[in-house]
Amino acid sequence: MEITLSDKDANDWVYRGEGAANLVLAYIGSSPAFMGKVMRIRKAPRNDSLVETTPSPSSLTAHERLLWKDVDELISSSDHELASQLFVLHVMKPLLGSKFVDAGMHVKVSTGFLESVEKNVICQRPAWRVDTAQVDMHCDYVLIMSDHSLFARDNLASGPCISVEIKPKCGFRPVSRFVSEETAIKKRITRFEMHQALKLHQGEISLLSEYNPLDLFSGSIERIHKAIKDLFTTPQNNFRVFMNGSLIFGGLGGGAEDTNFCIAKAFEGALKSIIEAGDGLCTENFLTLVAEAAHKSGVLDRLLEVQKLDDVDIEGAIHAYYDITRQQCMVCTELNEDQTKIYAPLHSASLDESLRIVKDYLIAATVKDCSLMICFRPSKTGDSGSLSNNVYLESTKQTFDFKAYFIDLDMKRMSKMEEYYELDKKIVSCYREMIKMHQGRNEVRNLQKF
């Protein structure tokens, strides 16, 4: 018999956090079916007229069915929420590895359940999130999946567990010949660094992050350790830590403030129950533990391989998109004759090749925006790291079991391609303006010296 969650069930689910598209709730009730689980609920824009009149998307568009024609289960789905889960199951799981991906399951919910959840969590959500979105009252289903900030619930009694959530972002710079001369800076500066300039300009962050995704994906344990330390210093919405499923570091519903003395001290104290190190050394040992596990697990290599399916960059993929949709290429209309020649091979490609380019771009977009969860618990075996799922922390003589999972593997909509192209231009433009401003200031300082 299919379960349907009603308004009386809403109190068993508590706010865990949220992203741009979904709320995440954790289960605190007593039902064995939901213990150790989290729920994802789709959000909708907080615009009364839009929310009341716009139903949830029912299925894939005609162009998306063409794009995913090789995945029968996906294109036959009549509901977009179900299609998203099938995308994780049949597309992302084979690419990233079944042991690192949890596709979850869908559970039916009533409108009363959604309304009660909206009331229950509104006070815990960041104000700016509340202003822009609410629970989508048109949802028929929510996604239930294991809480990867925990080990299995029956193991909690054996000791504490600690987990880290990392948003690695894009781990390579494009080498595509379709990157124009005007945007060639993308081949030298990472997308993450350039996007930081735009976020600073828009007031989304207060300090540029030192984090470099190329360090995290380098394969070098020293550089991975540096990346983890940089994420800890400026976590923004890219680094969070949970103790037994409860947040102890980072922001719940979005960005976190930069790590100051008080935040660092509180975090150091929280780690003492799991890291056996002297005062002031727990945090450093924990960051080492995260780096060691990320390196040993091999998950970053898998992630980078899938990210690199984007082999033509958005500046190439946008032309394939226009060919699939049989629209006039709006990019080429803005180019001169010599520039359009660069993209002629894309426009003369077969339909199957155009579909491959856009499909691979969208898959890569998913994994450039996903999160990695790594969960640890002290091991009782005393093993020094001979197994693939544990790490030996030399400085504290502790062994930790760990598990790693990718989360937030949402299917990217084909209709977003033009938005992706415009955002790319905006990111590059803002970064170049920032560089010009810094150069101008430096020139003024040099003149003042004389």
C-alpha cells in the first residue's frame, strides 16, 4: 500500500537546510520506514499569482525526450519529479558509481502536509530565502533518501559520527577551441574564482574565497589539504560540518560568514568528542582527515571525469542547442563573418552529435553543482587504513571508518541553456572589470610614489 504523508506527519520532519531549488528536512519521528532519512521538497517562487496559477512541470519537453531518448525509463515518466529521480538512477549512478550515489525514492504527500511544513520551517529559514521562495504546494511527491550525514541509525549507539558536505565546483579550465578571444581568460582563471567576483559585486559574499577547485582535484594530498583548509576559512555555501546529523559549522540555508576566532573556537570545542588531540589541534586534524578520505576514496577522480564530458564549453554547446530546437542561432547573429566560421562545424554537425553535445553539457552542469558528503566514525578495529573505507590519522593514532556519497544530482533543464550562456558572459565580464579596477588603483598608487 502506497504511503501518503498528511499534515499530522509534518511535525516529524525538521529543517536541515536548503538550496536554490529544494528544502531539505530530517526525520525525528519513530517510524522505522523513515528513521535515518532526509526529505527533499521542491520550492516555488514566492509570487502569489505565479504560485497559484502555475502547476508543477508534468514531464519532459519534446526536446528533452529527444535528448534522453536512450533512457526509456526517463522519457516515459509523466511527472517531472519522478523523472528527476530516474535521471539520478539511470544516468548519474552509472557514471559516478553505484556505491557513491543514492537515487532515493518518492513518497506521496498531501497539500496539508506541504502547508504544515511551510509553517513549521519558515522561522528557521534565512530571511532572503523566505523572501524569494516557499514550499511548492503543487508537489505530489517528495524525495526520501538516506541521511548521508549519519552512518546507519543502529550504529549511532557505538559512538559519535561527524560528516562534511563539500561543494567541489568545476575542477578544470576549458580548453575548447570554441572559447572566443573575448573570453579566453576562462582558459587561465577558474570559473569559481571568476564567479566569486560577480558574487562579491552582487553582495552575495563579503570576502573572496581563497579556495581553488584545481587544488581539490589535483590528486596531490598536499593540495587537497590546502583546498579543505581554504574552504574552512571561507565556507560560504561550499563547506558544512555535521555532528550526529546536527549542523556544527557552516550555514543552514545558504552562505556562512567567514570563519572568525569565535567560530573557530566553538568548532574546535565541538570536535573534542571525536578527535583525540590537544587543545587547538582538533580542527587541523579533522581537516587532515577529510583530505585523506577524499584522496583515498577516489571520488574526486570520478567526479572530474564526468565534469569533463563538457568538452566544448557553453560557448560551443549553445550553438548545438539552437540546432536541436531549430531556432535561429542568436549567438551567431551577433558575430561577424570570420567569427561565425569558428562555429560552422557545430552548425553542420548531425542531429545526433548536437544531442550528444547538449546532453553531455547538461550532465556536466549537474556534477559541477553537486555536493559530496563524507561521513566518519571512529573505528573499533584499530586497523591502520588497509581497507578502502577507512583512514588512519597518524597524529592521533585513530582509525576512522568513512563513507562518501554524491548528493544534489538534479537534472538540469534544457530550457536553461540560454541562461547558462548569459551567466557565463556576465561572470567573465564582471571579472575582467574587477581586474581593470585593480590595475587602475595600482597605477594611481605607483604615480603617487613619484
